[in-house]
Amino acid sequence: ICLIHFYKRGMAPRYEICVGLEKGHKTTKNTLKTKPSKSKGKLTKHNKFVRDLIREVVGFAPYERRAQELLRIGKEKRCLKFLKKRIGSFDLAKKKREEMQAILQAMRKKQAA
């Protein structure tokens, strides 16, 4: 069937047909409760408090300190490549770089005050 003629005459009523995109018996979608596994890794108030406390006590990993040093001297791309190699994922490396930049900014702000 030619698409031009199909659109000129308007959309045909939807029937239960056995071929095409809308094939099969028409049903209503079943609304399900969200699984508990969908909320895994969500940042809660308590979770954030615990992570901040651990960061305060333990400090930074050696690779994180090196990443901060690279950022201090303005080598952002080199920092990203370094983090990518250490972490293994490009997206996680970008996230870590942003985190390190935020920490450096906070340190600068603290020193200025």
C-alpha cells in the first residue's frame, strides 16, 4: 500500500489484526508495583552521611590523589584518560573527575574563607 494514499484518507480504525506493529489482541497495560531492586544504589540521607564520614576518616585513594594533582595543573583530559584506565568505564571516569573537581573547588573555597 502506498503511504501517500494511506495518509490522505486518514488513519484507519484499529482492528485486532495478526500482522504489523499493532498486531494481536488489544489489552490494557497492567500496572505493577515497583520492585525493590529498582531503588538499589539510591542516595539517601543516611547513606550520604555514612559516605561523607568514611571519606573524612579514610581520605582519598592514591589514584584519586593523582587525579586531583592532574586537575590542579589543568590537565583535565589527561586526568580523564588516567581515571578511565584505573576505573575501567568512561562514564564512571567522567563522574569521578567531576567529583574530584567539586572537591578541589570546595578546598579552594575553604582556604579563601
